[in-house]
Amino acid sequence: MAFLRAGALLMTWVFMTRDISVFPGLPSEVASGPASLGMAFEPDTPPEAAVAPPACASAEAAAQPAGEEPAAEGEAPPRQLLDRDHCILAFNERVLEWAVREDVPLLERLRFLCIVSSNLDEWFEVRSAPHVTAAGAGDSKGLYSVASFRSLMGTAHALVERQYELYNQSLMPAFAAQGIRLIPHGERNRLQRKWMHEYFLREVQPLLMPVGLDPSHPFPQVANKALNFIVRLKGVDAFGRANEVAIVKVPRALPRIIPLPVKISGRQRLFVSISSVLRAHLDELFPGREVAEFSQFRVTRNSDLAVDEDDVSDLRMALRQGLRRRHYGQAVRLEVSSSCSAMLSDLLLEQYDLPPEALFRVKGPVNLVRQMQLVDLVDDPALLFPKWKPAWPSQLLPGRSIMAQMRKRDIVIHQPFESFDSVLELLREAVEDPEVLAIKQTIYRTGSDSELME
């Protein structure tokens, strides 16, 4: 929502004229306004599909520390507040319900499933590290403890299991009924396998560099949330080394979902995942060796960035270094294929110093977020929400100066129900107005073709 006043335009951007100041903020009469102010929207999602965040999601975790004695008779009991971390997980359980609903278009159901995975990634990156650290140290008291870690991991495991159950047993069969399939290697015919092999040799293999683990080749650095394979080998390499385990890092430059050409897809729309391509051709990366077993895996790392301005001389440099380091921060979660052997998963847990509860065995791709590519590749209007077309703000007269209207009265623009074009029009007017002294904007998560960026 934007609140336009003769003295203020309440948005995330600022400009100043000689008689109108525009600054961030929200007056009390707007702050206590309709509940839709707190609704969360995905791009191109109609308002009726919005998910209202839970009130508890903003409450700080302040539960009574484990082991604390209850209040004595006559004393006020300690105040109990909702735990923020559990509330965030509970919110994502409600978002997942939109992926469950059969009255939601199919591609939108997949989108909601991916949104939950993206939210979980962020939760692990920002919220879980203190709990993981406390579990590793064996702490039994306080807000962060072994008990808090196990409780949160139990909730997270249950949510992830629901996600993959929905993905495998509901969404994928529903896509197949629409003639849209992610086809595994075992179901590809001769022509499809031939095309995939040529694609692997041309597009994938040149970007891969397997690393065999031995005393001179330690475990390679693995970036946050990157797709990797761990492979167990038999035999010796060309140098006579019997290095049993190898790591294959999959570059982010490779698409995670690859459409098959129409000429080999028949009447269906067929796609292949990059992990399926690699599984089918792993042996070609290790000539002369036998692949005994393998698993895809992904490590999530603590990415919370905290910089104390008082302790650094160059804040810009400190932020730049912090952003660079967080790609390789403390590991907080390990995801592997459900078929991953105990030998390989234990090796990974030991490598990343994680407790067993931080291991997530999944029946499908280890990164469901990348399934969002399928939404873009299919792009079938029949399987999407109708495109939302917001109206021109009712309190603004089109074709007239917005600044002039702001000087006469307060104006409320209710987005996304009313068009953002009015804000763009105001900015254009400000750019051309010689009375405007400065325009300052805080741009947050713009689209790839945002007019603001132009």
C-alpha cells in the first residue's frame, strides 16, 4: 500500500521538492488498517491466492529456558511467548496447503511447493545456526539447546516429508495426466538416450571436474546450496591410486531442467533433470573405474550476515568480505538422496560436523526450488492463475498531475489491487519537474524487466 499525502508519500523511495517531502514511514491510521497490508503475494498471483502470514512469525523466541523452575506460589509466572522459529515453520505448513489444494491450477501448485522450499532454505540459512551450534556443544539450557534443535528438526523433517510425498504422489502424476513428464533414464527410448548422451558430451561434461579424495586431494570446498554428487569407486585410476571416494560439483550455469526436442518427445512435453543426466553418465567421468554407488547431495550453510559498524573501519569492505565468506559458512543442513548409503552419508556428516538430525534424505531432487524452472518452461495459461490486471487507483484522476492532486488531499493506493503504474507516473513527473531537488530510492527485489531500473 502507498499512502500519498501533501507532506509525505509513504513508500520505499524518497524524493524531495521545495514543498513536498517524500519519505518512508506509515501513519498510525494506515498502520492499523486492513489485514491485506500483511498479505504476501508472489508475482502474477491474484490477491485471492495470497497467503496471510501468521501473527506469531514476528515474535522473538522467548520461551522459558529448559530446566527452569516454575514460579513460586504468589509470584507472577514467567511470560510465555510464541517461538519465532516454530512459527516460521508453521507458516510454511500453511503455504504448503496451497500446493495441496486441487482447486489451485497445477503449475501454481508446483510454484507454492517451490516457495516452501525457498522459504525453508532461508530459514536454515538465517535461523538454524544457533540451534545447530548448541546441539554440537551439548547445551541443555537456554533458548538454544539440544532440545530446541531436535524439536525444530523434527518439525522440519515432517514438513519436508510432506513436500516430497506431495511432489511424487500428487503433482508428478497430475503433470503426467497433462502430457508433461520429467522422464527418468530408465524410461527413455533409444533416440532419447542418444540425444541426451550427445547433450552430456557437448554441454555438461566440459564443465565437470571430478575430484578423487586422497591425502593430496582433500575434500573440496562446496558452496552453499550447490548441487553435488558423491561417488564411491572400485579399482584404481590411471596413476594406480585406489581413491575410493570422489566428489563431482555441478556448476550453477547448467540448467536444472532440460526440455527434450519435439521430434523425440512424441505428443508429450518431456523434460529431463540435470541430476538424471549425470546419473546416467557418471561412469564416463571415471574411465577405467567402476561406480559402486553414488548420491546427489546439497549443503546449506549459515548465511546470516552481522557486521558491527563500531568494530570496522571500512563498512563497505566488511560487507563485501562478509558476503563473499557466507558462501562457505558453517554447515547447518545436509540433503542427500533417499538411497544414499550410511557409509557416504556418515562421511558427509563427519566432513561438515553435523549431528544426525541435520541429515535430510529426500525422494527426489535435493533442491525443489529449481523445479520452478518447469513452471517457466511449460507456461501454459490453462495451468496458471489468470493474470491479474490491477485497476487505476480510484483516488487519482488519470491524465492529471499527481503532485497537484497530492497537494489538495491525502491519497491511498492499495496494491496490488490498484496499479503500480501511478507510482511510476509520479516518478516520471518528478524526473521532469525542475522543482524536484533529489530522488532517492531503496530498490528491493525488483523484477528482471523493472521499469524502475531503467
